[in-house]
Amino acid sequence: MITEPGLVIDVADLRKRYGRVQALSGLTMTVRAGEIFGFLGPNGAGKTTAVKLLLGLSRRTGGQGTVLGRPIGDREARRRIGYLPELFRFQPWLRAREVLDLHADLIGMPRSGRKPAFDAVLELVGLAERGGTAVGGFSKGMQQRLGIGVALVGDPALVILDEPTSALDPIGRMDVRGILRSARDRGAAVLLNSHLLTEVEQVCDRLAIVDRGVVIAEGSLGDVLGARETRIRVEGLEPPGAARLARFGTPRFDGRDLFIRDLPEAQVPEVVAELVGMGVRVHEVASGRESLEARFLELVRGHRGDTAA
Amino acid sequence: MITIARLTIGEAARRRILWVLVALAVLAVALTGWGIDRLVSLARTSGTAELTIQLGVSQILIFIAFQFSFVLAMTAAFLGAPAIANDIESGIALALLARPIRRSSYLLGRWLGLAVVLVAYGAGSALLAILVVSRVSGYTPPSIVGPLAYLATEGLVVLSLSLLLSTRLPPIGAGAISVVIYGLSWAAGAIERVGIAITARNPDVNLEIVGQVGRAILPTDGLWRGVIYGLEPGVVVAAAAGNPLAEANPFFATAPPTLGFLVWTGVWMILVMTLAAISLRRREL
């Protein structure tokens, strides 16, 4: 398989079967250098399985691909990958700095320059004062911060974070967004596994939505969210009335809000006039994109409907 | 591999359990020394012949070694059994093995680190016991290095077995099975001793095969015979020469383990660790 330059992850039709369970069925995706790529999906969608296959922690049952230009699971490629597992623990009897040292040893990082590098990493993840504390005494949030720090040791070309903020408070989550952006800015590719939609929405350059082991949408946030949608808060509208607005765009009414997709902004006053003409009271008009949450639910439900059919 | 070995030694040093074991061993040696000192001075005052005293002390020493070889086997099993299983269960292995390290190097690093700890603990405690006994009773076994080496190798055999089981089983299971196999191997050796006694009277019955099979499956019993051989006074070995019943005593050995057996012990450990490496490589994390 030939990978075009700049592609950090390039996999096609990646499959994994555990006994009778098909955990991943045909994953195809690409991640480029210098981008934060969000890997989004409901629980059990195959996100963690995909990451483990990319790292060689688990063996694929089908498909092919490259990571950092080398075959999937290649040992040398792992020298330039930083990874935060979803469920993990560090040796509780080690101090935070010793954990960093251990991982620096494992990637063969030269001894000289480790101290300032570790200082910077601990500062970045907010553990500057805790370098000498045994990890066993860390809270879950601190463990996760250290885990992110470990994933950044040696300035890896690819950083894979599996649910990095699951144990963090809102401040911690904001810190992580900053950390991800700084990794991207120095040219690394970041693969962020998450089911937290707002997190992905705020930080990712591109994303893939995966469900039941297949990618059901991939692209920039704009591509995935698709068309713009106008939301009108109304009172006294009946569903047949909503259907009459089809000439303006694609209407959808949830009983309180009326959504019209692909409505040109210039036509908004006409829609309002039409509604008022029908005797409907209009409270609020907001124009914008569909939220990622709405799009996500729509895609996943649509995909499940298709698979069920 | 060296990184993992160092990590393993550091882990053992920082865990309290090892220091408790060391303290218990020192305490046991101190009590033994005191007991033997009392026994020997009582025997000397009552005019017991020096040779008899020396024989008695050598028997006590062998009995202590027997107890200690069991303690060492248990220690090996409970050091080895959680070594891989715990790392996998807790997620420590995910973070480690995502690094550019071969799973076999990780496994060998674990083995090497635990082996250093085990040999230091086993040989150290045993040497201390021999020196203390020699000091208070005047009995020094004909060989010190031999028994220590056999004892330590016994520990390494059990360690290798428990590490193999640890690649697939939870810590308790791996530890318990290792101890049971160790016990069975000793029992097979004991049955063989009984067999020798029966064969001496009735040459048609041959139970030696039980011991041979036991030693092939787990070489600990054969190594234990080596420990005994090194600890007995030369005069006893000479006196027993040619007496078929002498070999029947489970606390007596007429000869050290053969070279063939020692080679098999080495091959056995390599085989077991190779199996462990294959098992770990195939394991999904």
C-alpha cells in the first residue's frame, strides 16, 4: 500500500473480529500531519478497537494500512507515537517524574535534556508541583493529566488520545484543548477518540463518525454538519402548516421549534410572513448550522435504520 | 529488556512484602541459630560423640532447607503470578507495550528482574542460615555454593512456570496452579523414594518412572536432591554407598543431579519462557 506524503494514518478496510463479534468492519480513514482528527462514536462503536489495531496492541483480522509510513503495528513507528489509553494505570509506586523517565527510556530518548523536557510537560498538564509525588496517591483526574503528559514525551509525530477528558473537570477539559492545539501547532497529528461532542466540535479540524465498526461520515466539521439550518421558535403551528413551507427548504417541526434546512437568508422574512399569515405566533428566529449533537444522532439513527433494514 | 528488569527490581524494593519476607527470614535464621546452639551445648555437656552431633546438625540443616525451599517456591510463585496478569488487568501493559518494545523483551525483563530479586533473597537467606549454623555448631556442609545454586534454580523454575501461567490466567489462579504443580512434583519424587524401597525387596515393581516423569514435568524435585547432597556430611554419603535402601529416604541423596538432568533443567526453562513469549504475543490487549 502506497501512502501519499503527509498522511500519518492511512488505513483501508480495517477489520477486527473477536470470536463471533465483529468489533470493526471495514474502517477506512486518513489522518494528516498538523491536524486534530476527532474519532467520534457511541459506546461500543469500535473506536478503542481501532486505536489498538493502529498500535499493534491487537491484531487485525482484515484490511491494511500504514501509520507514519510504516505497516500497522510496526515497532519503529511506535517510537514516534504517544498514546493515552482509555482505561489505564501507571505503576502506583512510581513518582510522576519516574513514569516520564520510564517512557523516555522505552522510546530511547537521550538522557540529556530530559529534565527541561519533563518540566515543560508537567507544566503543560498542570502537574508542575507534583513531579515528585507517587502516582498511587493521584486522583483520577491527575492520573489522566499525567497520562496525557506521558503521551507527549519525546514530541511524538502522532498523538493518540483515547477519551482523554473522561475524568477531568471543565477546567481540565479546557486545558486539554489547549494542549491538543499546541501539539498540532508543532506539526503533530492528533487522533482524539471521544464521545464528547462539544469537545470534538471545539477542537477538531476533521472528524469521522463511526458506528458499529464503520465510518458513517468523515470530513471537516462543516462537511459533516452539512447544510445550514434555520430555527424558528413558534406557537400555534400544526404539522400540515409546516409542510406548506417546503418550497423554502426542507422543514422539520418538533412541536416547539421549526427547522428549515437550506433556507437562503434572504427568504427568512418571507417565511416569517407566511407563518404569521397562517395565524402562527413567531417568538425567535436563529440561523446557523445544525449542532453536531443533532447531526450525530441523525447519522447514527439513520445508519442503524439502514443496518436494521 | 533491561529497562523492564530495572523497573521490576525497583518495584520489588518499594513493596513492603519483600522486606517483610526478608525480616521473617532473618528472624527464622536467628531462632534456628539459637535453637541449634542450645541443642549442641546440651549434647556436648551430656557427652554425646562429636560425630553424632555433626550428623544431627546436618539433618536439622537439611530439614530447614526443605522448609525454606518450600517458602522460596511460594515466593517465586507469588512474585511471578501477578507480574504479567496484573499489568494486563490494570492497563499498565497498554501504556508500556504501545512503546517500541517487543512483548518478548518485556517478558524477559520481568523474568530477569524477578530472578535477581528471588536469587538475592533465596541465596542470601540460605547463606545466612548456613553461616549461622556453622558458627554455633561447628558443622559446615561440604559444599555451600552447590546447595545455594540448586535452591536458587528451584526458585527460578517455579518463577518461569508462574510467569507462563501469568500470561493467560489471573494472578491467584496462576499462583495457586504453580504451587500445586510444585507440590505434585515433590510428591512424585517421594513416591519414587517409596518405589525404590519396594524395588529393593521386589525387583519386579518399578516406581522410578513416577519420579522421572515428575522431574521431567517440573525439575524442582531433582534440584532439591542436589540441595540435600551438598548439605550432608561426606562420611554419611560414603557409608550409604551400595545400600539400595539409602536412596529411599526422602531426606537423603546418594549422588548430585546428573549433568543430563541439569541440561534438561536449562532446556525446560528456555522451553517454558518460549511458550510464555508465544502466549503473550498472541494475547489481545
